[in-house]
Amino acid sequence: MPFISLTFNGLIAAIIYINLVLMIFNLVPIPPLDGSKILAPFLSPKWEEKYLNLERFGFIFVILFVMLGFGLIMPIINWLFSIIAGYSF
């Protein structure tokens, strides 16, 4: 039954793609996301405090990133997807 196989493969590919989008998006160094917690220890204490204080405005930064900058991470996501799944959309 090749139809079931193709549908199942498509479902698995979609699940992999969605998880990659969420993973890479979460690693963006915008203060409420986990990427900021990875970047902050590498900053000087003065800059780390200023950087983490931006968390108050984090929701605004996230919305702006989704609207204006999401295309910047799509090549990374597509590249990882092609490595993991063996083909791209």
C-alpha cells in the first residue's frame, strides 16, 4: 500500500520539520527564549545585566522577530531537515 506509506512518511516529515522550527526558534538569543540564557554567560557582567533586563520587552521582540526576521533562520531549518529527513520541502 504505497499510499499509506507516503502519507505516513509525510506525517513524520511534518513532525520533524515542526520540531526543528521550534528548536531553532527557541535558540534565538532574544531574552525570554533559551538562546539568551546560552549567550548571557559569555557577556561581561555589565552587559549581561543590561541584556537580561531586556526580558521585560521580550514579547515585543519575539513578535517583531517572527514578523520580520523569521526568514533568517529558515535556511538553517531547511538544511537541518534535509540532513535528518533526507529530502526537503
